[in-house]
Amino acid sequence: MHEFLVATVAFVVLVGIMVIVHEFGHFAVAKLCGVRVEAFSFGFGPRLFGFKYGETDYKICLLPLGGYVKMTGENFSEVSEAATGTANVAPPDDPGAFTSHPRWQRILIGLAGPASNFLLAFVLMAFYYGWINEVPAVQVASTTVEWVTPGSAAALAGFQPGDVITHFDDANMPDWEKIYERSKLNASQSVPVTVQRGSNALNLTLKVPSSARNDDFDLGDSGLQPQYLAGPISVQEVAQGTPAEQAGLRAGDAIESVDGHSFHSVSTLLAYMQAGQGNPISLTVLRKGAAVQMVAHPAKLDANGWKLGFAPVMPPQRDNPLPLGQAVTKATNFCADNSFLIVEVLHRIFTHKVAVTQLAGPVGIARMAGDAAEMKGWLPKFGLAGEISLNLGILNLMPFPILDGGLIVLLIIESVLRREISINVKERIYQAAFVVLVAFFAFIIFNDVTKLPIFSHLKP
């Protein structure tokens, strides 16, 4: 019951904010263009309370699931009735009606909703990176190399696990952030590096990969896996039916070594499994003070490579706000990366490379919102809000009637034809689209419900 209540409240708050921001975009641009906005509603159903200012009724309704904006003349049946004089509504030549305005203004009004969602995602993440930006509270002070990817630039340069970098390019006693910065500045170039290996200081030369020019560059691209944390990898949760569960891994376990290597972070373990291409790995696990040996067989659980299927315990965090420029860059990269990912998923669905059942509907989003609300730290909350806002913006731009993208496509077609499409034709298109959308929505909800834990236990 507790999880249900948390998920419900989180869903209502999260989706409510996303939709209100979306509708406010339409509202603001409509007002700027001189379109009469009859109502701006938070929620649906019967009106609870509100006030009227100018021509607009600002109201709170019974069902707090988003909201809507009502513009004069945007409803096709309303326009048709006005033209025939069968309803007490504004005539079709009303200067305040939506349909009386130039098509370019109507296109801007249609674009304003999705644009507001993109802007909201950017502002949320810029705020997170600029005022919060959680990082591990306890980090290894030295620049110790935890592992080196075989065949990588670092391996060819002679790096070995346990090396401590004392000089990188022209930086003496650098930290990992400085090494990252110097790598970015030396893409495709060779840089001098000094490492401390035991009692010996060795001079190496690292050829920085060309990918250092990219915004998503990671030191792992060069084959260096930094040791940021101390202690073993702690297991918080093990997913059912995964290699981790089959190997005997349990929540509360601590992975002390992998094939004899002492790894301290999941990123290094993932890099090790990618290099092994699915080969079995031997784990030494500390369980209630006793060492347990087990063998795991990594599998490709998703498109991101070989995995075991467990969630690690997140290390204690501290706030490390970034300068404004870096925060803006990180927020921009977040929005760009997630937008491209959403588009790629949609493309894979339409090309039958990904099943539609992988989509999440209201129930799935509610579960994710509830999980994010109960997780420690602010990143899960800001990250999920940003992702959902981007999803809402991109999905509304799809060229499907009823959605903003469908309206924009119809307006572009009319601009090319240089005439209005018949109201009756538009009504038929929207009626058919409505039926398809309702059926699809029902399928997504059914799919969401079948993924609930109560049903998953009934599956063989």
C-alpha cells in the first residue's frame, strides 16, 4: 500500500507538472498571437474553483492529471456549427478564433507545447548540475588505475592496474578531472605520462583517442579505468532471471574480486565484462562475514552490452555544484543524448527491431516515479523528470492527428495547397485517429499492468 501511495502521488505531481508546462506553452504563444483563450485548466472534469481574468477562466478541476487549454475555434465541430449557425459560438470570421489566424501563427502555437517541455528538461538539469550535482562523498585521493582494457591505447602504452599517475601532459600530481581535461585538449595526440609502479617511476606515452573530441568522451575510451572509490562493490538488488541471480548473488552481498581483480565500481566491472565478450567470470563475494565463491555468465540483457543484472548500492554523496558554463553544457548534453535515444527507440519500434511492449504507459511511469521518489539523492528525481518532459515533447511532435505534430502537418499541407482542408475531412481524420489512439493507449495500460509484480509471479 505504501508503494502504491508513493507511486500515485509521485505520478500525479510529475505528470501534472509536465502537462501543465506543455499547455502553458500553447497558452502563452496563443495569447501573444491574439488568439482568445477561453479556459486554462489544471486537471480535468468538473470545475472545483478558480477565477476569470479577462477572457480566460483559470480553474482547478476534479481530476489532477495534467490540464488543458481551450482556444476559441480550435474544435472542428465547433467551427462547423458556427458556420451553420446551429450553436451559440463565435462565428468563423471571429478575429479571436484560432482558425482566423495565419497558419504560421497556428504552427507556432502547436510547436510551443513541445518546446516548453524541452525547455523544462533543460532548466531542470541545468539547475541540478549548477546547484546540486551529487558526487561520491568518499573518493580515492590518488590517481590509481583500477584496470586497463586489453588492446586499448592505455594497454599499448604500457599501463598496468595499480599504477598511480603522477604526471600527465604538463600537469604534475593531477587528479582525474585534470587528466580528463588534458585528454580532451590532446585528442589524437601522444602525451607524456609518468606513473608510480611500486617503488619505480616509469615514463610512458599515451596516444589519446580521437573520441576525446566528443562531448560524451570517457577516460574508459582510452582503456584507463580510474579507481574513484574504496571498498568492494555492494549489491542492493538482484533482478529475477538474470545471470546474477543464477550465479547465486543476493542483495547485501559485497563483490570483493572478479577473476582475482579487486574492482571498486560497477563501471570497471562493466568494462571488464565487455572485454571478456561474455566469458564466465569467477566472483569472490563477502556474505555476512564469510567468503563465497561463485561463477557468473554475463549476458546481453539490453543494447548496452554484457551485464549480470544487479543494482549496486550507491555510495554516499556530497554536493559539488558546477560553474554555470559547465552546468549548461551538461544539461544540453543530457537533453541531446536522451532525445536521440527516444528517437532511436521509436525508430526501432517502427522497424520491428524493438517490441512495442517495451513502452511504458501511465502505470509504468507511476512505478518509475515512485521508485525515483524513494531513491536517495536528487539525480534520480531530476533525471526522470527531465526524461519524461523530453518524452512528452518528442511524442507530441509525431505527425499523428490529435497530437501537436498532426496539427502542424495538416497546417503545412494546407500551406502547400494554399487552401483549407474541408472541416468534414478533418473531423473524419481526427475521429479515426482518436479510435486508434484510445486502442493503443488501452494496449499500453494492459501491458503495464501485466508487468506488475503481482502478475510476474504467475509467469512460468
